Amino acid sequence: MSRSSWSSPVIGVVAFLVALSVAFFAMARNRQQDSTPVDEPVLPAHVLKVIDGDSIEVQLSSGPVVVRFNGVDAPEHDQPGGNESAAALRRRLRNRDVSLQVVTQDRYERMVAVVYLGSEDINLWQVRQGNAWAYRAYLKDPQYCVVEGEARTAGRGLWGVRGSAPLAPWEWRGAKRDQTAGFTDYRNETVEQCIAAMHHRTRRHTTVTKPLGLIGVPVVEGSAAAPAGDCRIKGNISDRGRIYHLPGSESYDRTKIDTARGERWFCTEAEARAAGWRAPH
């Protein structure tokens, strides 16, 4: 047999094997890409409105939705610094296209997410600028405590107000429900203390200043005394979920209410159930 008579089949077989190998490699690569896990969904969105310093309304492909910033807490509208915080976020995000790293949905049916403008974490940006706090009760990333410490040291935003301590938004909301509650002075808190509060909510006595010029009172940080009147049902949050406890029940006395975690007091069982809490059994 001449060389020319057997070389053509051999070349054909080699070419086929090369093509098959390339196809197999491509299939394996695509399978690997398709099986890559996605930790949290990311959605493109367009900002319609800035509601306050930690909430925006956006347009998704499915329609408009309200987004609550994950891991941060900005001053309320009626709180010192609230308008400034919202104005700063409005200048940053008005009519911008953003990406949402979705975390969960809260009890008010808002989407809870990390908001990105390009590659920049806007939740983190608000804290870095001194426009919001690291929300210790719902925080997972210690970097938020780090940038809050930087803002505090540099005197940015709410940390630059002289003459009075900035008021933590979660304590401001708690004080509106319980007029006997006070406020913690966080001006000397360290980054380490902030990070520790992510996992261990210790209670320490401290002298704080009430708003509107009321006298400073010693309180237990992170706790709330029972409110006056008949609203004495405890709305607790634990690994078992949101559970309410009635006065006189088995767990009532040992259950402590921490408003910084979103726990609260209720006047009736119907009110507790409507807010998403359930009975122990």
C-alpha cells in the first residue's frame, strides 16, 4: 500500500478525535459554569425615589418595589440628622441604575438588599459618610463597623455634630414607644465593641441624654422597660421565630425585650399576630 493510500484515513481519524476533544472540553466547561452556585440573587433596578437614608423605591422588570438597605440604619425623618441623611442618598442615587443583592424580605414586605452603584456598595457608603449607622442587630459583615469607626474618628456626617451625642435610630424608635427609655452615647465606642455587638448583645449601664432636653437617666443598653398601661405582651425574636408571651405565662418573666433587635411590646394578642408574631405553642 502506498503512503498516499493510508495517510488520508489516518488524517481523517486524527481530525475527528481533535474535534471530539474540543467539543467535550466545551461541554464540560459549560456544565461547570452552569453549576456554579449563586449565593444571593442580583437584580438590575432603576431608582425611582429615595424615601429616607436607608430606603429607596426602585423599578424592577416586574414592577416597582421598596428596598430597605441591609445592615445599616439611618436617622428617621423626625430625628436629628434624618433629613441630611436622606438628602445625601438622594444626591447619590437619584434616577440612577443600580444592582440589588437581595438578602430577604422584612415584615413590612420590603425587599432587604445591598444596593450597588456600579461596583460600589452604597449601604457601606452611607455608613462611611456618617449618614447611617452599622445596624448591629442585623449585621453580618464587620466591615460596616470598621467604616463607622472611620466616620466617627473623622467627624463625618452625624458624628460631626457638636454638643450632643448622635442618637441611634433603633433607640429613637424605642423611645417613641417607651417614654422612659434613654439613649446610649456611642461616641467612644470602639470598632471591636461594634463587632462584638453583632453576636453578643451585652447590656451595660450608662448615663445617656434624652431628646428635647430631658434629664439623662441610667438605662440598660439594648433593653426596654415594660411600657406603661396595658401593652405588656412581649414580642420576642429567637431561633424559633417571632413569639409573643402573655403576662403570667411560663416564659414571660425570663423573656427580655431588646428593641434594637426589632423586638417589641403589644397591647393585644390580635395586634401581635397581625404584626407577624405567634403564640409559643
